[in-house]
Amino acid sequence: MPARFWGEAVRHAVYLLNRLPTKALGDHTPFEAWMGRKPHLAHLRVFGCVAYVKNTTPHLKKLDGRSSPMVYLGVEEGCKAHRLFDPRHGKLQVSRDVVFQENSEWTWTAGADHEENLPEFMVEDALDTDEVIVVADIEAGIEDVAPPATAVVPMTRASSPSTSSSSTHTTTSPDSHEGPVRFRFIADIYANTEKVVGIDEEENEVMLMMSEEPTCYQEGATKACWSLVEFGFKKCIQEHAVYTRGEGEASILVGVYVDDLIVTGSSTGRINKFKQQMMIEFEMSDLGLLSYYLGIEVEQQKSRILLRQSTYAKKILSQFKMADCNATKHPMEPKTQLHKDLEGTPVDATECRRVIGCLRYLLHTRPDLSYPVRMASRYMERPTTMHHKVVKQILRYLKGTIHFGLTYIKGPQEISIFGYSDSDLADDLDGRKSTSGMTFYFNESLVSWNSQKQKTVALSSCEAEFMAATTAACHALWLRSLTSELTGEKSKPVTLFVDNKSAITLMKNRVFHGRSKHIDTRFHFIRECVENGQIVVEFINTGEQRADVLTKALSGVKLAVMRQLLGARDLEPCQN
């Protein structure tokens, strides 16, 4: 330790001597002689050891560091906290929220009551690893699904085309990870905290990948967005992550996700020119035709595009030891009604939440799983054997439909948008609220779907359908505006199919009569949309209602029919 910390060392030594036996007092300590009781020693740490202090800055972003390595300088007098030295800023700091590493395990200390107003600590042996930030600010979050075997760590980038760039790639194996590196001296911390390192997962493969300054991915994404504006792109008003340039055949669309770009357009030459512009401005990698993105497998053919998450589905089954389970034909038994089951036998809530969390991400390409997964999500607070049985049923269904996904067929230049709205009355046995379901299509390709519990209780099936249609109408207007903004064409009415004639009459009737005066005013928004010609409501038979699978559990035969109408098909082997 540098000489300037000599006073801190003496102070800590005196604190320890007052709590250690002396010859003058026999087996007693000075603290015991003064206070009349034995001192607490559980809070003591080695002077000069490394401590990781929680970052309490408000409004932290997702990728911001949650802790900083500091040097332990003893106990703060007069309060229940530690004295720490921050080598990055050269300042002393007092904090209670500190993580120490002892015997290759993490222990968490937090202030507690103490009779002499000095620190006393509660040590928890099992700290949630999702909250731990390891040395050099490398985030050590544990993925719900098994992480990739390697991680690429970009270190630096060229600040301008004329600046030479260098990068260092580090490969680590999760199986061989033995916890954070231990530091014994301040010089070691200085040597290992010069850069904030970010981990780019192996699964983040896209057409174009930008490796920005590792200090902040958001900063890199912001620079990329500014560059797009300088290149003549406009940010979409309806979707801020999408940028457009040009019109008609000359148009280019760019989707931005952190520091990754997805580029599409009708002209290959213009796309290549855009790539060259970005490569001059940034250090980038061209990954070619989009085939894998955030766990979604993309297969681009001449007349269609296939989306599936079969690899991710296999990881889920393998992680939760269901890879060899028996498959079933439906994800949820027909006419199943879940409730809180307060008298049921509780199961491991953490494990149940992990399974449901993994399944929720699978819904990006599996609309047939939306309803059962949403239903299981409602009871994650206190799951019982009843809810666990439903979750296992979903996994068994997933085993038999691993390769299912969505098909997008090339259609005419003129895009038509239509959707389906449906509702199931009072399927929530606890709150008696209904479930709304909606699906929307560009031509015959499914682009949006949702299964959600309604906010208020409906008194009739007509009212439940009316509220579901209003929610669908809001989403339809957004799709209508987005399509018009991307294509540059004038907005056209969206056709909404509803299977309840009473609800349709209520939408088209201007009279505020007794059947609707108790309904919340916001749900009458759909009337205005119908009057203005933005939404066209039409009746459809229940057997052809494509949103039916999003509101209730169906039998195997009907589920197969609805799955076909949604466009979810078995894509392995690819079927014509």
C-alpha cells in the first residue's frame, strides 16, 4: 500500500486491537471490558483487499456497470458502512453495499443494527449471479439458456479512416470459469481497469455488425444513427429503430439493434454502396445474407422467407431436461382453466420463471404457443403443481413441433392489411377478466399477433369482443401508418374480422344506448375509426376466426387447422 494510506492502516489496526484479547485483561478484550459484551467480528475484512461497490447512480441503462472495484480501508466510525478507496477517481468513499470475494465464493454484506452504532453485517452465502459485476466491468450475467462456448471481446476501434486500429479477442469457456480475478494491490486494479469491456454473444450474427467503442454500446448505436442521418436516411416516426432512404425501387430500409444493422432493399447496387459508406466511417463486418439473428433462424428462398427457432427450442428442452420427453399434440389441455390454487402444493418458483422466460422469447416465431405461455405467466408469483403441469405440457408440445415456424410468401406490390380480433369471456377465474386475441397480416403473411388479458371486467361476450376489437383497431392504425411510411404510398383502410354480430352493430351504431353507456369511453375509439374509414369491420364465422387460438386452449384437430391459418408450419424438412 502507498505511504499515504499509513494513517488508515493505523486506524484499522487500533480498531482490531480493541477487539482482540490482551494480557492485561486476561481472556477479555478492551471492547468487552468497556461495553460488557463480546464484540462482533463477522464484518471484519482484510485491510487492502478488493471490494466491489454497488453503483447507485439513478437511471442506469441496461449495459451500464453495476459495480466498481475499490480497495477496502476498514470500518467507518459512527455509521454502518465500509471505508473504501476508489483508484479510478482517487477519492475515499463510504458504502454499505459491498461485495467481497472469499475462498472463490461471493459474499454480500449489508448494514444492520448494532448497539454501539458500529458495523454489523449479515453474510449471505448465495448471491444472485445476475446482480454481480466481475473484475474489469465485464458483465457476468447468467443466461436462461446455456451460453455459447466462446465470447468475442472487442477492445478498440479506429476513430477515423486514417487511424490504425487494433483489436484483441479473448476466448473463454463458461465451463472453465472460476469466478472473478483477485487483486492484492492497488496497482493491479489500475492495470486491469483501463478499459470497460463488453461481451458480444456468438448468437448476435447479422448482415452488418459494427464493433463500436466498448465503453458503451449505446454510444456506438447513437453514432451509427447519426451517421445514417448524415447519409440521407430518415428515422421512421412510427418505429424509431428503422431508417429509410429513397422511394420506390431505389428505397433502402435499415433496422438498427444496438450496434447491429439489418439492411434490405430492391437494388443490390445501392445496398452495396451503402455498405461501403458505413465501412469507411466505422470498423464493420459484412456478414452477408441474413441467416441467423438473435436466436431466430432465417432461410431466404427465391419466393419466400422462412423463420424458425428450432436451435433455441432444442436448447430449452436440453436445459430443462425434457429433450427425451414424450411429445403431445396440443400445448394445453382443452377447456383447461387455471387459477391461483392457494391450497395447492408449491413448486420451485425460480425454476418455473426460468422456463416461462425462455418460452416467452420463443413466441417470436410461434404464435400457436402464445395463449398457453401467457396463461402460465400469470401465476409465476406462487406456482403450484397445477401450473407446473401446464408448463411441462408446453415443453412436451414443443418437443413434437421443434421445427415449426412462419412462412412469408412473396406477394403483389400492393400491400393489403387485414386482421382478426377475438375474445374469450371471463376465462380468468380469479379476477373474472376476459382474454383478447388479435392477428394481423400483410397480404397472407402473419406479421403481428397478441394474446392479452383485458384491463377491465366485461359483463357480456358482446362487451368483451367490443373491447378486444378496440385494442386491435389501435394496433391496426399503427401498422397502417408504418406501412405508409415505409412504402411511401397512401394509407388504405384496414379490414378487421370479428365473429360477434352484436359487437359489430355496437361499433357502427352512433347511438349511445343502455348496452354501451357503462363501457369505458376509451373503448368507443373504434367507432370513430369506422366512421372515418380507417377501419372496416366485417363479420366472419367462428370456425374461420384465426385469432381463436390466442384466446383459449383448442383440441388437437382444431389447433392444427388454426395453426395452418396462422401460417405456422413444419419447416424441417422444408415443405412446399
